[in-house]
Amino acid sequence: MEAEARELKVLRQVVECFEAIAEDYASKRRKPWSELLNPLSGSGLVLDAGSGGGRHAAYLARRGVEVVCLDASSSMLKQARRHDRELGLVRGDLRELPFRDACFEAVACVASIHHVPTRRLRLKALKEVSRVLKPDSSLIITAWSRWQPKLLAKALKAWLTRPRWFFELGDVEVPWTLRGRRYLRYYHLFTKGELKRLIEEAGLKVSWVKGFSPRPSLLPRNYAALAIKPSEGGAVA
């Protein structure tokens, strides 16, 4: 019970942080990761799971895709509305998606799964993503990489000191400064193999996993993956 209480506390803190910094964050995160999103351009109804300020959803919408934005922060959803007034907006939790089974033809889960503490909850979230995907439909997912020198040092320090928000190796807190105040955001930093295994355990078939950096970088800042939900009766290879 103590561990579950800590998980919920971290999740609340993540939401509270993004509620406070939403406008500033969205103004500084405007460029969509089009290279990753292009495989979804021909899809029908798409879920942007953890949509934030809506930059990725708006990019897909401009390509004729019908997009539903889901985020735990109402302030972030307001920023998404500024991008495109036609976007569907739903406030909700990745761990308990408020949608019926097999209703989306694709899901984008960009830079959101790493805000979920513990492998148990991350797996629960990806099983929910699998549930709402139609068979033979695609998931694009990204998470921050562990192999960023400054963040790796933070992760090792957290592993040694075990602060109250810490659960496992790869956990860090990353600050966002706004009007002189520091807001701390929880992240779990992934390895490439860790992301692949998590996706597969959720019942999805991984097509590829690769390092991805929006700006030039010697080491990948993110890992990105394309996964497919097997057809009815199909199995993950």
C-alpha cells in the first residue's frame, strides 16, 4: 500500500506541474516530430495519448486525420485547443483510458509514458493502449533515453540516494523554471531493450525501435518505436 501511495503522489505531482507550466511549456514545444508521425498520416481516427499542448495532434489533423487528444492536465488541453479548435479533447489517465475496445485506427504516445512511475503502471498503460487499438493498427511511442550524459548522472545519483520519489534505476526529476520557481517533473529514462520488452509484454508486435533526437546529438535523446496490434487470434512473434 505504501508503494501505491507513492505512485499516486508522483502522478499527482506530474499533473500539478504541467497544470502550472502549460502555457510556457507549449510555447517552447511547438515543432511536431513529423518524421515519426508520418506513418500515421493515412489513418482514420487517431488517439494522441498524453497529447500535451497538441503540437503532434495538430500536425496530424492538418493531414486530414481525425484526432482525439487525451491528457491528464486540463491546462495542457486548453493549449491544444489553441492549436486547432476541431481537435477532440478528453481529460483522462493513460492507465484507464475512457474509450471502448478497438475504437482507434492508430495511437500516438509521444513523450508521455516516461512520466508514469513504475514498470507495473507503465505496463498497465500500454495494455490500455492495446485495448483501444483496432487489430492490425499502429502505435507510435517515444520515451526519453537513459543515455544522455547529464540525465544518466542524475539517474545514478537517484539510484544511490533513493529519494522518496524514486522507484527504479532510470528514475529522475527534471526541473522546469517559470517566473523564478522550479517545478520538478518525474521521468523514467528508458533503454532501447526496456522499451521493446514493455511493448511486447503489452501484447503488441514491435516493427522497429530506434534512437531519435529532434536536434543533432551524439547520443539519442529518445527511443521511438512502431508497434502493431496483432489481428484477432494472431500472436506476437
